[in-house]
Amino acid sequence: MSASQQLASFGHHLIVGVSGTTLSDEDKRALSELKPVGVIFFAKNFRDGVPYDVWLQSFRELHQQIREYTERDLMFFTLDHEGGRVVRTPLPITRFPHAVLLRSHSQEVAKATGIELKSLGINLSWSPVADIYSNPQNPVIGFRAFNNTPATTAEAVCEYYQGLKASGIVGSAKHFPGHGDTSKDSHLELPVLNLSLEDLRQRELIPFKALIEAQIPIMMTAHILFPQIDPDWPATLSAAILKNILREELGFGGVVVSDDLDMKAVSDMFMQQGTVARAFNAGCDLFIVSRNIHSSSMERTYQIAADFAEALNQGSLAESVVVAARNRIEKLLATTPQYDVEMLDQKIFLQHAELAIACTF
């Protein structure tokens, strides 16, 4: 396999961000050479302050360009779209409240959200948040969690996932094995949770277990160190957590995706040789490089891809591990609908606005 083929091979395991509302030359090069299996969108990819039809047409053209340069018929078009403070899109896309306020409306809100995401050509939502609102001082999760007890959180996340599924959107549980009790933001530093495996079984794992039983197809890792379980590596790089707990104990057979590799908790680690191999060997199948944090350049993405190629060449990453990961991704991709970007009728937004208001009472 040539060097260019090895780089493109990493693209089968890559969700990447693009620069803005149009593709830069750097974006075009990376989409053409790496051919990522998916993209992740942020606010910077939508024109703001212009009418709905104007920004939607701009986004439609961006969507089409991505397909053109990757030359992929099937892709994951993804968005962090939880409601509350995690909404990337301009109006009139509905501003549903934080997850903690949804209560009995979880499934209904997820269905409405799915309708709007489909209209943007999005087929995979990085939700629901399965973390428990167990630490009121948590700077990054907080109200993004559905509840503060394991049982109520498990019920709500399953309802939300079923709502997404009913509307034709792939859901992804996050952040395994649980980010709710942290007091630090993994975007900025590596949180440490001094919890035992039994602690996790009694609380954090319960919502994830419920989602696995509901057959959620993707599980996103947490960039958190659990020293009582693995003193050396955060969950994203830990076989003790991803293989022993997620795969073997909980029986998850779907796709394991890393949280964003640009987050400061792990960003330096992934610039070190051998880290990509460690992540694959630990149990990761798919990797997000958002390029939305700290002005990450596309060269950083290439460096991660090069580390993947070098690991294959040196034998620290077995081809069988990569093939198994790719098979899980392709199995999911084959059943993931592909949507065009289309304008929604104003009546739909009015109905969804009423639902958003109902959640606050």
C-alpha cells in the first residue's frame, strides 16, 4: 500500500471539521486525499445574520462540495445538537432547552429535532448525553445531562434516542464511561475521577447500559483519567475501559468514536508517535478531529493520519484490528440514510417552538 493509500485508509476512521461556510484550499486537499468518512459541523459552517433561505442555500452548496471532494456516496454528516447552549445552527432552527428541562418531552423533542436535522442533510447527531448531573460544579456537562439520578437519566436518554431513531437520525451516546462528576473541562485539561469500577457500576454506567440494551449504534469516549481503573491512560486510550468494560462487560458491539482529539485533555498525546495505535488497540474505531478548538490546522490531522500509517508499517497496529474497526463503521454507514438539504415549512418551526415552550412548564 502506498503512502497516499495509507493516509486515505485512515479516512475510513476519520470525522473531520472544515474551515467555514465554504471550503478552503486546505479543506479541498484534505477531503480529496484523506477522504474522511464523515464531517462535523459547527457554527462557523453556517452563515449567520442572513435570511433562512440564504444561509440554507450556502450550507447546501457546502454539503455538495464535501461530497464532491471526498468522492463518497455514503458519509456521516454530523452535528453537536443537544439543545440549550449546544446549538450551532442559525434561526429558525428551534432552540430547544437544556436536556435537564425536557423531562416527559424527551422523545417528542428528539423527533422534532430529527426533522430539522434531516432538513440540513445531517444524519448523525452527537447525542444524547448519557452523563448524570451528579456534580453541580461541573463546568462542561451540568444542564446538558438529563437528570441527576441513574434511573431517571437512563429512562430519559433512551426516550431521546428512540425519538432520534424514529425520525431517521443516528444517535450517539456520550461520554463513556461518564463525565457528569468531573469538576474540570476536558476541552481545557485532563479531568481525573477517582472512582472505582464498582462506583461506575452503581451510577455512571447505568444510562450507558440502558442505551446499549436499546441498541444505540455509537458510543463516544470521555477524555477522562480514572486512576483506580487505569492509572496511565484516559478512557479514549484505555483498553481497561473500552475493551474490558464497554465491549466485554456491557456487551457493546457497535462503533466506538473518540471525543474530539483537538480537546486539550488529549491533544498533546495525539501528537506523540504511537498514540493512534494505542487508541485503536484500546477499542476506538472512529476519530473526531474538529479543527474547531485552538485554531487546529489541517496539518495536525495529517500528522495523526501519518502516525496511523507508521503504526501499520511498524506492526504496532495489526491490520486485523483496523479491519474489524472498519467493518463496524461500514456496517453502520450502510444503514445510515443520506439526506439532501431542504427548506422546511414555517408551520413546522411554529409547532416546534410551541413544544420548546411546553418544556419549560
